[in-house]
Amino acid sequence: MTKPLVVDLPHSLGVEEARRRMEGSMGKLKDHIPGGSADVSSEWEGDRMQLIVKAMGQEVSCNIDVMETVVRVEVMLPGMLSFFGSQIQGYLKSVGGQLLEDKSKPGPKRKS
């Protein structure tokens, strides 16, 4: 069995808001998976989401733990996809970070 790919996504949202954002984005996940046809299923158990993505003859399972200041994503990649681990890790950091970004904080002030 391969070692899981682990990505920590820091945030300042708290558990409830981070979980709400994740729940609201599950429907959009298919749009980010190559191949045009993906089966995505998720199930919550407390603050842990179990996610399974089936696409292009491959199945990827994930455990996503939502904590107060970090979301930890553990991805089990099948052998064929493990060659792309670093690219997948970078993608998860980018997209996950955007999802959890706290947009309630004001940006830098502009001078008039």
C-alpha cells in the first residue's frame, strides 16, 4: 500500500466556516477533474469528510479533517497516479487555499 499524500491547508475560519465552505464546493469538484466524467461521493463523520473520486478508470480516496486553523487532506493515490503526486499536491494547495481564503478581511487600502 502506498503512503498517503498529505496536504495541510492553513486557515483562520474556524471549524464551522471551513466545513461550510467545503460542503458548498463539493458540487464544483467534478469541474476540476480531467476526462469530463467523474463520480464524486462524500460522507461526513464528525469533522472528517471521506471523499471518493472515480474517473478515467481510477479511484482516489481522501480523508479530509477540518480543524480550527488547518484542513488536513490525506489522499490515497492508486499506483498509476502516484507518479503525479507532486503535481497533485501543488494543485490541492492552490485550489484548497483559494477555497479556504478568508475574504472577510479588508484588503490593502488604496490611496485616492
